[in-house]
Amino acid sequence: MITDLPAGEHALWTGSPVRYPLFDRQDAVLVPFSLVWCGLVVYWTISALKASHGWFFAAWGMLLVALGLYMVVGRLIVRQVKLRKVVYTVTNLRVIIRSSARQEESRYLGQLPPPTVTESSDGSGTIRFGSTSLFHSLRSRRGTAWEDQFVLYAIPQARRVRDLILTATTR
């Protein structure tokens, strides 16, 4: 729980992910792209090695293979590890995501886009603020709407937390 809140701000809800989702919505696009990328890079690297193009092409290919492997599985593992340390807090003024003692991200309630909830059968779910549409991200002037997303992953009683946020926003 966050204890170092400014005067006039108090916590309404605090929680952590109840599970650590391996896949997210954005992975529906990124995983197939990553697999194609990695396959092409492996093919290119093997072709460069067979043709004896020298150490430069082999080193460059290995670097690209490492990048491809990170895109395929590494980022999923990194997300899992990061979520194990996350604490979410909803206050009367903002939503806070604390990843560690030194890393915190927050958004004021009045500046958040409307929340959407994806709920599991046990009542836990993910609350997203901002567009999750691939088509919106392609039209976005800043490149990707996913950069603008603010997400509370796999929290217990997601609808209740969403309603708490909506109530606090209207005050």
C-alpha cells in the first residue's frame, strides 16, 4: 500500500494482479509478426553463413536473431516478472501503478479516458484506459495507441474497481 500520498489525497483501493497473464491483446498482432521476423532473420543468417560472407554478416545476423527471440518470448517473460512486483492504487485523485520502490506511474482521474473491463469468470479482470483497437493505433499520429494505454492487469473484482474509479471521477 502506498503511504506517501500528498495531503488531501487518500487511497480508495489497493491491489495487485491475482494472476500474471502471458498474453495481452496487443500480442494478437505482435506474436505472429515476431514469428515471421524471427524466421526470416534465421533464414538470412543461415544463408549468410553458408555463403561465407564473413564475420560481419554472421554477427549482424546473430544480433537480429537475438532481437527476434526477445520479440517472440523474451518480452512475454519480462512482462510476467514485472507484474509480480506491481501494486495498483486508486486514490480520490488518481490511479497509481507502482512497479518497484523507485518506479511509479500515475494518471489523474480527470485525464483518464473511459475505462473498459475484460472480465474472467471468477470476477477478476483487466481494466484498460485508452484505445485498444489496432485500427486506432494505425491512425494515431503518435504511431501506436498502445503507448498511451494505462492498464491494470488481472485485478480482483475488476468491475467494482472500475465503478469506484468512475464514481471518484465524477466527484
